[in-house]
Amino acid sequence: MNARVEIDQNIEATKVELDIPAYDVRSLTRTHGQANLVLDGAVYHLRITRAGKLILTK
């Protein structure tokens, strides 16, 4: 019974995630590995580290 509940929860989580837009960060940052994002007039800087992690700063 618990396994069935867990499977149902995973299916529901997947359905929700499918409704969220997904963007390839490498295409956003192009060859520079960096991009500026604007939210309500504020500019945020997104960059990919050498370790392949993302850093978002204001």
C-alpha cells in the first residue's frame, strides 16, 4: 500500500514539473557561460562555474 502511494505522489510531482517552463542554461549563456536576467527592472547575473554549478547574483 505504501509503495502505491509513493508511486502516485511521484506521478503527481512529475505532472506539476511538466507545467513549469524549462530552459537550457548553456543556450542562455551561449559561449560566455554568463547571462543577465531581468526581473521587475532588477538585473541578476547568472554564471556557470568551472565545476558546472550555477551562481545567481544581484
